[in-house]
Amino acid sequence: MPEEFFVLLMFSVLSMFSLTLVKMILNHKRSSRSERVQQSESGSLTTSELESMMRRAVEQSVSGLSGKIENLELEVAKLSASKPMLAAHNTQSRLELEDEVVDVDSVPVRNKTKA
């Protein structure tokens, strides 16, 4: 009789241990799954969402600059077209006042003869 009692006691202890272990594993899986769901509902971003947000922000900030760059490129093109005119300009026809330089245009002189 005592041997049977001992076997029954061991069987109950082992079954309780295995049931407790299974319950702990299931509780852990359930809690980790609920944490993942809470994180996705709380507004955490995926990598692709973050990249698209950053791309849109950069495009918005650069869009104003691209128009200015185009204007500057046009001005540079105009200036490069006018360089031959500047080279043909007579540098001796400049007046130097105290702190500024003023261009003086030559005025053609006409004879005041009556026709």
C-alpha cells in the first residue's frame, strides 16, 4: 500500500508541474501578443512609414528652394551672356567718389549749326 501511495503522489506532483509549466508558457505568449497589439495601436511607426514621412518633409522644405535655384540659374545665364558687353565697356570712364564708384556715360556732342 505505501508503494502505491508513493507512486500516486509522484504522478500527481509531475502532472501538477507539467500543467503549471504549460500554463506559464501560455500566459507568456498571451502577454507578449497583447503587448505587440498595444504597440501597434499606440502609434508606433514602421521603417517604411518613417522613411516616407521623412521623404515628404524633405520634398516640402526643398520645393521653395528649387524655385529660387531656377531663378538664380537664369540670372547666371543672363550675366554670362552680358560679359562681352562688360569687356567692351571702357574702364576709364568711371568716376571715383569717396567710397563709391559711378559709371559715367559718354554723351555725343552735336554741333549747334543751323541748317
